[in-house]
Amino acid sequence: MSASARRRDAAQNRTRIVEAARAALAESSHVRLNEIAKRAGVGQGTLYRNFPNREALLAEVYRRDVEELVTAASALLAEHEPVEALRHWLDRLIDYAEIKRGVLATLEAAAWQDLVAHSHNPIEDALGHLLDAGKAAGSIRTDVDTHGVLLLIAYLGRLDRDEWGSRARPLMNVILDGLARQDADR
């Protein structure tokens, strides 16, 4: 096997491991590394070559989710009107928040505080980009700011894991309805 084929195979293994960890975290915050390796279809040696410990793997899941969430803002605005783009982005944010809860529940306090600190500004910037587009289009209220919206969204974190599935999206819809300009439809 050529060096480039090995690198491609190694990158695919790493991606499968992260995706398997993400799927496992969506089900439970009590995830074992041997279960993740099995789900990813790799041996434990491959998992440990990529991620020397559980914290490294969970941090990578978290970082990738943040990166995808931030990147999605511009892509969604290119495909949809601002309010609809924001709706799709907030839907992704709910998925991200569910995984985030699982990751943060399993990491040491210092590790998760570092992850959160590095993700806050990019997420705030992505949300600001969506809100600004909606304000410019006249479909989002002009009296709201990114920080205020993040405070509202943060309260979703108070939901228990067993009520997340039934309450998170309806509550996010209430937030989105509150962000829409009331005179935009008139």
C-alpha cells in the first residue's frame, strides 16, 4: 500500500472513530472506548494511535461539532432566506448541544472549560452572521443581539436528558418565533 493510500486509510479510520463516538454520545454519556472501536470497525490499537485517551477523543468530537456548526452558518445563508437559514442552524445547534452535554459530562472540569472557551467566540460569530443577515433582510428583530439569543438558548441546558428529545426543538421554535419581526408578514 502506498504512503498516500495509508494516509487516506488512517484519515478514514480517524473519521469513523469520531463519528462512532459522536453517535454513542448521542445515546449515553457513559461510553466505553472498546465500544467506540467496535462501532467504528477498527481495533483498539487503531483507536489509541489516533486518540491516546478518552478525553482526547471526546475533545475531538466536540471540536468537530463546533467547526461544522460554525461552517454551516454561511452555507445555510447561501441556500435559504435568513430566517429559514437561522431555523436550520438552530436545529443543528440542538444536535450539537445534545452531544456537548455528553462530552462535558465525561471530561474533567479544566478540559471542558478550555473547550468551551475556545468554541464560544466562533459560535457567537456564526450566530451573529445569521442574525445580521436576517436584520438586513428585515425578517429578524433589530432589538436583539447575539449575546441575548445565546442566553436564551443556554437555558435549554437545564433540560434533563430524558426530556431533551421532546422539549428542545419546540422551545427553540419559541425562541425563533420571538426573533422574527412581527411586521415582516404584514
